[in-house]
Amino acid sequence: MYKIISFLIFFIFSFAIEIDTTVEKNLAKNDIVTRLMLVNYYFDKNITKSKIYNEEVLKLDKNNKIAKNNQEKIKLKEELLKITGNNIDKYYQNLYFNNKYEDIKKLEKYLTVIHSDYPKLITARIYLWDGKYKKVHQILAMVEDKTTLDYVELSGYESFYNGRYKRAKNDFSVLYNATGKLEYAYRLIDSLIYLGEIDKASKFLNSLLKLYPNNKKLLEYEKKIKEKEENRVKILTQKYEKSQKFSDLQPLLYFLINNHQKKKAYKLLEEYIKKHPEDKEAKYWYATYLSWDGDNKKALKILENIVTDHDYKTKLLMAKIYSWNGEYEKSINYINDIIVNCNNKEIVLNAKELKGLIYFWQQNYELAKPILEDVLKYKNSQDAKEAIMVINGNLKPLIAKYKKLYRKDITNLDYILRIAQYSEKIGDIDTAIEFYEKYIKLNPENLNIVHRLAQLYLNKKDYYKAFSLYEYWAYTKGDVKSLYELAKNYYYSGYSKSALNVINDILKIKKYKPALELKAKILRYSPKFTQNNDSKTVADIFAEKNSKLLEIANRLYFNGFYADAAKYYKEYLLSNPNDAEVRERYAYALEFSEEYKYASGEFFLVTWYKKDCNILYHYGYNLEKSGKRKLAKQIYKDALNYAIKPAPKFIVDFVNRWKKGWESQKIDKYKQFYDDKYKKNKIWTIRKQAIFDKVKFISLYFADISLIKEEKKDGYTFYKVRFWQQYATDKKIDKGYKTLTLKCKDKKCVIVKEYWEKGKYLPQDYQCSKNVNLRLKNIDKMPASGVNGGIIKEDGTIIVKKKLN
């Protein structure tokens, strides 16, 4: 019975449930359980009421353990309130800001009866400064919200100084990822060193040194870790020299390879193999190491000398190496042998996975998909899962995943490359270029990526960047085929002189027939090429030309010469296809020139960059005017999904309350507006707390709070809201558009998703939905012969123009 009562009291106390007033009115004379609940309910709200109910319990049961314990707590709380008044947090705050730390320590005995975490955290911080870490640990155990920046920081330092390095490692990892402060990075490195995780410490340190190469503290850690590594090598070497066993050599090899001492590792392994030529396991692992290091030729040579008919483990490694070399047929021959003849289920499963991945790399998705799906029934393979997602075109979650990982490790080449490649696949060329650029800054030796980036810039007609990269790629490779590709691209882009210069370099290497043929072609068709553009770069020529085209086009457009403007816009867009603003103006120029068919095509392209009600309305309008009524209807209906209208009052009120909570810079106030997925996310909470702590003030301005979308799901109504937001602190100002997704029930809402994008303020047009509905209402009333002669009036009637004789 005692345990049940304790649980009920804890439940009430922990979750601060509001008790119906009828509970007190209908309270039975002998109801001890409810009275004990009321004691805890009123403990922080009304200590006098809490005391009254506790005394009633003791009258009913003078030996009640819970009531006796409450009696002591109530006494302490009454004493505390006499000292602090009703606002306990403010009292502590005044003491803290006035450096009255000893006074705060004197109040320590009252911490058990304080519900707020603030007094506990500042008391713990004072004891941390005093070096009393066990005391800090005891106080932190009382803290309820363990997601705040203050708590995690105190927990990290307390754990570190009390020698609990595993907990310290976790806390400082969260702190560093949330704030980026080097102070936390230093403690994280220390924790890893004390835990003996030298490899992890070294890897983390190397990532920091790329960002801060001259940081004295980091260079000291580099020296310290090197000493630790040398000591570890010494211990492992002594153990191996004593036993001369391969099982003792392996840990030493792993350590040396992971710490950039491959030459030393390979030398030791080669010496062991000379002494033990019969040890196939050592040779197998040597081949494995070599393949990891990219020396596939040497690895295969070793494996070919040791492989036997039934050695499927070695055959699988050979299949992998052949696949990495792009020799897929040889790889699949070994794989098929394994699948048919091997009895080891794990090796067979790995072989099947490799086969599926080979088909995937060859873009033979029809064969790859069933194999990889079958593998996933028996094995949780990330490679297979990712391949299936790519096959299904589900690339956005993968991009989001790798961007999240990238933010934690911005020097990880694998993350950067995957973001670039997947972005390119979905047509997000700008992001692909951005991350390919990041990749070659960290790894300029990867000429394949330099080549791919050059091709992307060439497709965008950014010739200056394209040919800078192309030249680096071709001349670094130095073979005639690469140089010939550069020459061809120069020629087909209109730069015959540059092409000839490259051809001359090719012919110095050898008389390469395709280069000679291209040279003859250039001289035949462009005999005076050397007199043109001698002193100007590619970028200069195109910048001048494009600037002039755009200037003429804009003058014609804004003076009402739409047909003429369209011609110049078209020419400009040939070399600047991604200029979304000009393409939109070109689409309007075509519409105003009554070139509806071509205008609809251009508005379709505009929707790639900008999808709003107005653009879709004009896209549908031009389709309708071109006679494509069925498609126009679909586009009009789609436009209504993007049509905005002023948000309902309860949503506007919610957004404004959220604004005040944000401006208060108090994490508890701010968090209450968010869904549990945010509230319970430790890193999100700490990041927000860190931002609040960094700035003196936050000021927000919102305009045009508009409703974009509304839908019902699982008993809730979800609202998508967009508005202009100006965010200002003492350190920066950001202006742009905020989009919130709200989950609401009975007009009570929480934020489940938010997105901000930089942009200029544009007053909202709430008329678009009216215009779209008018077109939809009358589209089927137009004459069958076409709509060019029909005018829709505001009342929906149609006037059909008669042709003049």
C-alpha cells in the first residue's frame, strides 16, 4: 500500500497535473491517499494548504511515513520562503550576480525542497569552482531537466574531475557538437586519452587541426598523442617480439596503419611472411591491407598465389578487389562460384550483396534491386539500404542524412562526396558544385572529382571556372587523351586559339591523329582566329556579351516591346540557363507577345526554381490559351495548393506568443511551443540555449502571417504557415521567410517543423486564389474553336470577339 501511495504522489508531483476543484470538495474524511496527493500538488503553489492537508493525514495516521517526511520538507520550505520571499529564483539570481557565493552555499540544505533547477545549477557551479566535485555530483542528481546547456556542461566537468571519463566524453561530445567551442573539444580529447582511445583522439584532433592548423593547444595535444602512440607501439612490439605469433602482430599492424605508419606496418608484415612463408592467413591480411591502401595489383598477386579451389574467403576478397578495379565480369565469376559451391552462409550472403552492388554500380537497377532486397532480409547492410533508396529515387533523405553527418565532421570526404553525387542526381547542380568544391579543397589529388566539377561548370557555361579546372585535370594527368578532351571542349565552346595551344602541347608528346585532325579542322574553318579576342579571357568576353544582351532586353521589356525583348532574353539564356529571374521575365515577355505555347514551356521551367500560386497561374493560363485545357485545369488546381491567405486569428496569436517566448531568451518558455521531438532532443535544446546565452537581446519582426496549406491527420489539423521574419541580435541581423508546420487540436498548437530561407520582403498577393478559381469556373465555357477570342468578365460571362473582314 505504501508503495502505491508513493507512486501516486510521485506521479502527481512529477507531471504537475491540474487537480479538479471537485476533488477537494468531495474529499472523504478518511481519504489519506488523496490528501497526500494534495500535499505534493500544493507544495510549490501554496505551502499553507500543503501543510494543512499534511496535518490532516497525521491526525488520521500519526505514524504515516510519507506525512512525517513531508513535515520536514514543509518546515524547510517555510524557512526558505521567509529568507527568499515567493520568488526563489530571483533571490538566487541576485546573490549570484552580486558574487555572494558563500550565501548561496549556506542555502544548500534547502535545495531538496526547491522545484526549480536554477538554484541547483548555480550552487553546483560554485562548488565546481571550489573543486568539490563529489558535492557537484550530489546536487546535479536533484536537477530535473538534464537537457540544458548548463546541466550538460556541469555534468561534463564533474564527471571529468571525478574520473568518470566515459560520461565526460559523451557530455563534451554533445557540448562541442552543439556549440563548436574549442574549450569543450580540449576536454573531449583529454577524456579520450584517459580512456585509452588514442585512435579516436588522434582522428578527432586531425579534424580540428584542419580547421585550426596553428592552434598552440591543439599542437600540444598532437605532441602528447604522438608520445602515447609511441608508447603503445613499444608495448605491442615487445609483446609480438616475445611471442613471434601473427595473432600478436595483428594489433600492432592495425595500430600502425590507423596512425599513418603504413610503411612500418608493411615492413613488419613482409619480414614475418619471409620467416613464415606457409602462413596463408598473414598473406591474406597483407593483401587486405594493400587493397585498403589502393594497391590492388599487388594485393591480387598475393591472393592468386594462395587461393585454392575451396578457399571461398580468399575468392570473396578477390571478387571485391576486381569490383573496385571496375573489372566486374571477373568479380561476378568468383561470386557465382561462391554462391553455387560455398557452404558458409555468411560468405555466400556477402557475395550476393557484392553482386547486387556491382549491378547497382553498373546502373543495372532491374537486376540489382531484387538481389539487394533479398540480402536485407538476412543482413542489416547500410550499403544495400542506401543502394535501394537510390534505385527508388529516394535521395533527399540520404542527402539530409549526410548533411547532418557532415555538420558533425566537416572534413569527412565520404560525406561530402555523397552529398555532391546525390545532389547531382536529383538535379540540384548548385549544391553538387558546392560540395564537389569542398571535396577538392580537402583532396585536390582526386582528379576524377576535378574532372566532374569541370564538366558541371561547362554545362552551366561558366567557362572561366570550367577551363581552369579542365586545364588542371588534363595537364596533371599529362596523357594525350586527357589533353585532347580539353582541346575539344575549348573548340566546341568557341575558343579555337586555346584549343590550338593545347593541340600543340599534345603534338610535342606524340603525333596523335585525332589532335592533328582537330587542328586541321580549326585552321580550315577559322583561319583568322588569332586576330580575335587575343587580349581577353573567356570570362571577359562572355561577361561583356551577356551584360549587353540583358541591358537591351530589359530596356525593350520595360518599354513594352515584349516580342523584341523576348529575342534578346532567349539569346542571353543560352549562356545563362540558370538565371531564374531573367527566365521568369522571358516567360512574361512571351505571354504578353501572345506566344502562349512557348510561354507555357518557359513557365514550366520557372517552376523548377520558383513554385508559387502566381507562377502556376500563369503557367496554367498559357496552357489554356494554347488549347491544352485538361493540363491547364490540373495546373490551376495545383496552384490552389500554393495559394495563400491570411492565417486564422488563433494561429496569428500562437505565432506572436512564440515570438515573445523566443525574445525572452528563456529556454523553458521557448520549448513549450514545440512538439516533443524537439523538446526531448538534447542537442537541439543545448544549441538553442547556447544561442540565447551568446547574445544580449533577440528582437523579431514578423509580417504577412499567411496560411499555405491545411490538412487533417490522426485527429489533428496540420497548418503550414509562412511569413516574413527579421531576426536581430546585438551580433547580427537576418532577413528572410520562415515556414512553420503546426499540429493543432482545439486551437491549441505546437510546432512540428520549421524552415527559414534568406530573401527579400515581397508584399503578399492574396488575390491569386480568386483569379485561379475564376479561370477554373469558366474554362469549359470557352468556344470549342479556341480561347484566343474569348474574354472572361469579372461576373464570369464570356464575350466572343468577331473576326473582322
